[in-house]
Amino acid sequence: MKGRLLAMDVGNTQIGLGVYEEGRWLGRFRIRTVVDRTPDEYGVLIRELLARLGLSPEGLDRAILGSVVPPVTEALESLLQGWLGRVPLVVGPGVRTGLDIRVDQPSEVGADLVAGAVAAFDRFGGACLVVDFGTATTFTGVDPAGCLVGVAIAPGLATAADALSKRAALLPEVPLQPPPRALGRNTREAMQSGLVFGYVGLVRELIRRLRAELVPTARVIATGGHAAVIAPLVEEIDAVDPWLTLEGLRLIADRNP
């Protein structure tokens, strides 16, 4: 089934959503994830975003939902069912993705990781790593045959920064951006050096180890909220796509007409 598609990627911090029709995205947005928001409250917000595109819920033909936040999944599933008159496609066991998920517990692999891997393999057509800089930073490996073969998970950049400022009484919150030098001359620079440059080291080392287990030439694509901060400092990253997960959801929707 083709037609106008609403794709929604529900993360712990943000929800990415977009409308796709006839080979292009009509518009894409980000809103905050609020766990206790009701279906009606989400409906008001999303209806307003659709209106910016000159659209309404009644003009949607289908929807796909990928979520790692169960309470929000339930709220949005209820909302979309009311709009479409049928249950939306929710990424999970039984949904055709085009990927063979070869891990111990495939059901434990989040919808966002699956969608990102689908989009990356479609883009590169071979072995690849998806680095998603979110609340957690995840590294998802896809082998040359298009099998999702493993994942690494680290604390996200903002999560690490938040833990540092909350647990150390004299350390403030600082902007997450590279400092002018690695040897900080004040508290702000010192924290930015450790957080940003230290995180670059984490990312580069994990890419090195994961490529060694996968394929040394595996392509690396970055996505997520802090990709813009870290990716320019990591020469191993081949591409950055802030909407990679939405594209993966779109591909999955097309594979489940």
C-alpha cells in the first residue's frame, strides 16, 4: 500500500516525525518526548505540525511507529488508530524489515536500531556501522549480507555530561562543544575537553574494534542529536544523516504493505 505516510521515531528525549509521499519527504519535525502526555495532547501537537505542511490527519493513508518508550508507544498507537481507522504499523517482532537480526535475543534490539540499520544498508549496499548519538550512543553493525550482527551501547554525550555535573558538586553544566584547546585553562574548558575529546576517543576506539570484528572497510554513518558535535572530529565517519531512522522506517513501511 502506497499513499501518504506518517513516520514516527520515538526516542527517550525526542520524537522525530515526517510525512512522505511520492518519493520525497514533505516535511520533518522534532518534538520532545513526554511520557505522561495523553493521545489527545499528542494529537493537538502533531495536528499543528501537519497544518504547517497544509495537511490534516484525514489526509494520511498509513503510518509507521518505531519506539523505545512503551508508554508513548501506547499513546501514539491509540492516536493513529483513531486517525487512520486501523492499527498503525509498529516496528517489532513479525514486521518485515529486510534484515536478518542475528543476535541472541532479536526482540531486545530497539526499533530505532533496526530502522537505522535498514537505512544504512540500503544506502551503502554492504557492511556498515550506524553510530546513533542519542540519550545512549549506539553502534549497530551490519555485515556484507545485510544481517544485523551486533550492537554496542555507551552513555550518550549529554547523559555523561549530566551525570558529571550532578555528581560533582563544583562542576557546572557546560555547553557540549569542542573547547579551543585540550588542556583547559578554566573549569568550562577542562570539562569540555574531557567530555568532547574524551568522547571522540570512545567513538574512534569502538569503531576500530567493531570494524575488526565486522569488515575493516565497513562504512560508518552517524545520526542522532549530537552527531553534529562529534562527527566532524571523527575521521572514520563517512556520512552524517540526522534523519536516518525516519528513512529506515519509511523503507520498512514499504516492505509491509
